Amino acid sequence: MTSIKSAACAAAVACGLAVGSLHSGVASAQPPPPPAPVQGEQPPAWAPPKPAEHWNGQPVVWNSAWGGRWGVWINGGFISLTSNPVTGGG
């Protein structure tokens, strides 16, 4: 009788660990990183001169959003280094 109880307890513990490891694997799974942003576009002829080749270790690139600006991509976000050349503002 003792061996049956021991076997039943061992089986219950093994099942619990197996289910727990499946759930913890799903819960702790990290989402895949977002795709790297496009590292710049070809600047148009009217674009202002490039302010620098690198800033804070990142390449300075042209981005046509917001009227077009020079800036850098850091951690998936674009940091603008120049003002809008169309309006002359931010």
C-alpha cells in the first residue's frame, strides 16, 4: 500500500512539474524583437546638408517623415537632428 501511495505521489508531482514547465515556458516567452527600422532613405536634392556621419555611435540617416529630416535610429525610435526643411520649424 505504501508503494502505491508513493507511486501516485510521484506521478502527481511529475505531472505537476510537466504542466508547470509548459505554462511557465509560455508565460516567460519573450516576443521576437521588432524588425530593424529602415536605415535611412535616399535624401532628395533639396535636402539640407548632412550634419554629421555619426551621432552617439549611430549613423546619421535621412527620414522622409514629417517633411524630411536628418537623424538617427536608436532603440527603434527616430531622433531628429535637424528641423523640417520645408517649414523651417520643428
